[in-house]
Amino acid sequence: ISTTFVLSSGPIAVLLNDGVSVGVTGDIDGDGHVAVPDLLALLAAWGPTGGGCQLADFDLDGIVGVPDLLFLLANWG
């Protein structure tokens, strides 16, 4: 069983997957860089998260929206 947690402080997030630190804010798929697949995942998750943990909700406000998109774009590449 794999458990994923997102810890966030401002524009920087750390993704922990079974205790392994991966990526930066915007790296939704955990491949080490922010690119088109991450943008598509963010757009697919757009809107309220319904109270659940959502990897695209970088600012942890319960909504995947413009601030989250800006975090992703700031770390593009």
C-alpha cells in the first residue's frame, strides 16, 4: 500500500511517497520536472477538492485554481 502526503509552505511543496521526497511544486506526476502532463493533471483537477487531499492543490486552500496554476508555471521546466 502506497501513501502519499503533500507538505506545503507558500510556493514550495514537498511530495512524500512512502518516505521518499520527490519534486517541487508543480511536479504532480513525480517525474522530477514540471511539464505538460503536470499542467494537464492540474486542469483535470480544477475546482473544489471536496475536502480530500489533491496533489494539484499546492496552497492547500481546498480549491485547485489560479494560485496553484501560478505555482506550477513558476516551476516550469
